[in-house]
Amino acid sequence: MKDTRDHIIDVLFGLFLQKSFKEVTMKEIVEKTGLSKGAFYHYFDSKEQIYLEIINQAFSSLIYVDYSRFSQTSLYNFYHDYIDYLNRIYESFISSSSGDSFDLNYYSLIFDALRL
């Protein structure tokens, strides 16, 4: 069950990078995931729910930062730990998107999320 849910999230993350939230249809979701409409609704209540879950997963590491993980000995060390953390997050984000470069589609995804 977890694998199917993850599959839906992975497929739709790529789809929402290609098209805006409004452009993605349930027919397309069913085709791209290889599931029936009923199977999709078994895992998610709506297109909005999956979209918000994708946004939360993709961007939560950028929003919620545990600052206690960084050095407390000096501002210099804290700053460098924080920059290293941001670089790791960025690299992880880029590698999870099939190797594509960070382009306007990511910004479009963010703006769509803000509108919702």
C-alpha cells in the first residue's frame, strides 16, 4: 500500500512540474499512474489532497529547519553548517527530480501551491 502511494506521489510530482494544477486532469492522473480512478481515490480523496501532499514533501525540508542541529559555538560555525545544510537540501531536491535542472517549472509549482 505504501509503495502504490509513493508511486502516485512520484508520478504526479513530475506531472505537476510539467503542467499547472488546473491543467492536470483526473483522466491524465489515471493514465500516468496506471491506476483506476477508484484506486486513486482509495489513496487520496482528491487532486487537491495529492497536490498539497506533494508540495509538503517536496518543500517541507526548506520550510521546517531544526536549527539546534547546527553548531552553537560561534556564528561563523553556525553559518557554515546552515549553508552546508542548504546545499544538501538543494542537491537532494535536484536529484529527486530525475536530474532536471532547477528551472521555471519549480517556480510555477510553488506559485500554484501558494494560490491553493
